[in-house]
Amino acid sequence: MDENFEIISDLLNPDEKESMTEAQWFDAISERVLWFLDNDKDMLLSFLYRLDIDEAKINQALMPFNEEPAHLILAGLILERQKQRLLTKNKIKVTPIKGWEY
């Protein structure tokens, strides 16, 4: 397990006494990715783009010769990217701009 995952888990679930483990997050993400691969691949690719996941890594994950199924590789990419985003948000605090409360 990633050493920062406990911090990330607390950020995701600040009010939860028992938060999900990294493996549980991975399973939930992989199930959803599998659904999108089977039902709406275009929407999945749109989500991956919005998450700013490297296109080369996505293309590699979707290659048919991989030993691991595509949904598991993509779930790993999503989880890693989200962990990066949360750690960055935790490190860099942005003060709200006055008058932009909307």
C-alpha cells in the first residue's frame, strides 16, 4: 500500500471512522471502468482525458496483447492520478478570490 494512502483516504472521507482501503477503491474503480468499456467507451475516454491521464498510457492499456485486462490497468492509472491530485491539493492551499463566491 502507498505510504500516502492513509492521508489521501482521510481527505476523501473526513467524517468516516472507517474509510475504504486502497484495494477497495481499486476494486470500485475497476468495476466502473469495466462497465464503461462494455457500454460507453467514448465516455470513458472523455473521463480519462478530463482526469489528465497520459494518452500514451491509455493507449498502452487498451492494447490487446497485455497480460492484465484493460480495466485493471486503467483503474490503476485512475487511482494513481487521483492520489497525485489529492496530494497536490493538500500541499498547495489557494485562498479564495474575493467576489468569486459563486
